[in-house]
Amino acid sequence: MYRHAAMTAPLSFVPAREVWFVSAFVDATALDPYARADELGAQVQARVRAMTEADLARVAHAPELVRVGLDMARSATIRCAWHLYADGFPFCDENTGLVFTKLGWFEFEVEYFADAPARRAEIDPLLVQQPPTAALELLRQLSTLKGNAALRLDVTSPIFVFVVSDDVRPDAPAWTAEQVRAHRRAIGAWTDVYSGAWPDYTEELYERRVAGNLSNRLSEIHLIRKNSGFLYMAPENRRRFFDGYMRPYVLAPTAQLRALHHATIAVQDSLDILLMRQAREDFQDVAAIEAKLRGLRQLRAALQARMSEIYNELDSNKRQHYSAVLRHLLEEFNLHRGGLFARVAEKFDALHDGLLHLYQRREAVNQERTERRLGLLNTLFSLGVLADFAALLVGTEASVRSDDPFAAAIYGAFSAVLLVVLVLAIALRIRLRLEDRRARPAVAADALILDDQGRVLVITRTSPPFRGQRAFPGTLVQGGGAVEAALVREVKDETNLDVRDLRPLGTYDSPGRDPRGRIASRAFLCRLAPGPYSLRCREDAGEARFVPLDELAREDLAFDHEDMLADAIRLLRAGA
């Protein structure tokens, strides 16, 4: 059997099965999550069984490992089930405007070599993280497809993977603290099976892992991290205690707190969007912000109710091991007192402060507007404009009076009415100018960049709005500057690409296209500048890659970039 260089200790664990957790929001009015679970299980199984050497690139330096990994993937049996955690869970995603009603998770039960259990001894910890990586890529693709709007999966973080072993080669010693430390390198390779990081060995790193051993039996090791967990239970213990104890008291709380973490992050994202909208000069809709806040307060109350249940368990449950697991999970998912919930509370306070400022500002603006209108009228009177007009009318009236008293009276009444109309017209003009200024949208620019193969560049957004979705690179144009020049600079800064031949594609200004406020975007079809290029993505821009146009047309893009893409495809097919 191949031994990874990091695993110098003569010890290996034989995995029996895996359990993967993926948190999810569901709109139950449009989707049956239980039926969707069966579909997801079949889709993920098909993807894992179709893994290639390219999917095992991280371990491709070891041909024997690659062979075992491919055999392992082809033998995978995967079943998926939906677990409801919170019913009547009112979440409106400010990224997309979609509304969800339930919070829960999909649980994937994974088994390798079901027909040849002896081969499980060949499974190396390096191999264990490859199938969930492929599954996560598939779930990310599925989440972007049209028709999946009623389902929001936690695809911004790795799938949580629990690896369960009930066998150790050679035979396990009694798991005292000394024995655990003696074999910490071998144990450490399994505790990090899907953390996304494989740091070099350090004494401090593995001491921390050993310190996280939550088992209360000498024949067990339970280590749980933010993205993965590893359970070793001697065969007899696994038969007696896994389904009856470990599933309800270790696996289920992990999935629950993972779901709460996902929901709390979603609330944070929505609050961030509202804070950005509130700060914009052209977004002053107090009623809209208040309505959003009411919904988020209701959601926060639901989250706090679930957290209260967790802390009640800590206060009332006498199982020492279970309490240790809960405290550990609260720390791992940053849900302890003073963690994520504290930051959410701070953002609620900031929004409330912003609303108060908005009330005060609106009152001041209204007062200032009234004073400006009165001031303008006073100025007109002081300059004699209205007075001269009135004098003209009066002079005309006097000339008329000498000829016909009745006509003079009629003309006097007409003059008074005309003066009133003039004053109202001036006031209306002032009001229209102010409203026009407030209604004027901010200007953005977006670039559809084509390479020499006809593919278009997209980035994955890492911040709200539309976090996790693909979009074209773009920028807000400040101060009325040149749109094309600003876009060229932003593309260079964001992707390290030089573009040329900017062809206007159109202006996109439909209401609600951007949840941050009224923003009109000018889109341009661009070409890469000739010569070699090095695509590098700025840290806050996420992944950047060139994608075929037809492939991208099947995805849900951020903002109204689907409309831009459709217009670009029509333009290119027309040969323009």
C-alpha cells in the first residue's frame, strides 16, 4: 500500500463510510426537498463515479494512489436525504430577491468498495478529499442553472465531511493521550481530510489536533474541525454506539450548527447590502428599508430561538461528552457568545442609526427645499421681476379702465389669476429640477471580454450583492468621467488584462436590476489586446475564467448580465 510521505508512523485507519453535509435554504412552495434529495444523490453519485485523473491532480504524483482513487470513485455508492431543521424560516435573499421558507441540510451517505471491503485499507487520507471536491463543483454548477431558484445551497464553503473508521492497521493500541501523541502525524492526516489546507507538519499544529480529541473512551478518537470530522470507534463500539449515540449527539449537532452558521452568514450579507443601499445618495426609501429590517428581525429571532435551544442543552443535558461536543462546535463555527451573532447585532444597530440619520436628513432636506423656494420667490420680488410684471398688468388695466370700467374689472381679475399661475409655475419648476436630480441614476460600465476562441470572461463575485454568482467585470463610474477609460482601468486592475476595440452593446437600466439602488450600466463588447496575457484575479473578485458563450447562456448571472450576454450573442451571430 502506498504511504504518503507525511505519514511516517506505522499506522493507518481503514474508513468504513463517509457522511457529507450541505446546508440549504428551500422555498417549499416551489420545491419538494425530499424529492430533490433523491435527484441530488443520483447526480452526485454519477459525478463521483465519472472522476478522471484530472480530478485527482493533487495526488497525481503517486500513480498507485491515482489508481486506487479511480477505483474508489467508480465503486462509490451515494444516497442523499433531506433533513429539515427550521420550518417557517422567513429568509429573503437580498442578493437575488428570492424568498425561502425552510432551513435544513442534505445528508449524503457515501460508501466505497461495498463489494470488496478489504480494499478500503488502500484508501489514503489524501484520496478522501477528492470526491467531495468533485461533488462541490457539481453542486455549484447546479445552483447556477435556471430552474434551481427555489434552492440555495451552501456552496461558498467546502462540504462538511465526516469520515468514520472502525479499523486500524496494525491493531490499535489503547488510545491514551500518550499513544495519540505518538501517532499524531497519522491521525493528523485524517483530521484534515477536507479542510482545504494541507500545511506542513508542525508540533503546534498536531498538538492542537490532539487537544481537540472529544472522545471519552480509550478505544475511540473523535476530532471535529470546521470543514471535516474524523471518528474512530473500535468495531464493537461502532456497532453498539454509532447509530444510537454518535448520529444524534455528534453528527446531527454538527449539521445543525453548520446550518445555523450558513443562515447567519446569509443574514450578514443581507444587512451589508442594506447598509450599502442606505449609504447611497439616490436611495432614500425609508419605507423599503424598514420593511427589509422587519423581515431580517424576524429571521434573527428564529436564529436566536435555535441558539437558545443549543444553550439550553448545555445547561440541562448531563451527558458530559455531548456538552463537550456542543461547546467545541460553537467555537468551530464561531457561534459562541460574542461571535457571529454579536457582529449581526452591530450591523442591526448601524442600520437603525442610519435610519435615524435618514429621518433627520429627510426632514432637513424638506426644510431646506422649502426655504430655497421661498428664497427664490423673495429674490424675484426683490429684483422687481414680479413687480414689473404686475405693474405692466396694472398699467394695462389703467388704460383699459379709462375706456371701459367693466373690461377693467375683468382684466384686474385676470391679472390676479395670472400672477398666481406665475408663482405656481416657478415653484413647480424648482420641484421638478430637484426631483430630476434625485431620480438621476448612478452610472456603471460592464465589459464582455472575448478571447481568440470566442469565449467570454466571467468572474465569481465574493461580496454582496449576488455573492457566489458569476458576472462580467465592471465598475461604477464616479464623477461623470469617461466611461470607456474607467472600464479599461478597472479591467486591468481586476483581471490584469488589457482590452481594446470597445463596442457599445447597450444601456441597461431596468428598475430593480441592482439591489443597491438605481444604477444604469453601459455594456461594451471588448477584445483582448494582442500578445500574451496573464489572467490574475484580484482578491475581492473571486475566480476569473473564460467560458464558452453557449455554456454561460445556461446559467443565472448576477444583475441583468443575462440580458447583456443575449445581446452580445445576437450581435456576434449577426456578424456585426
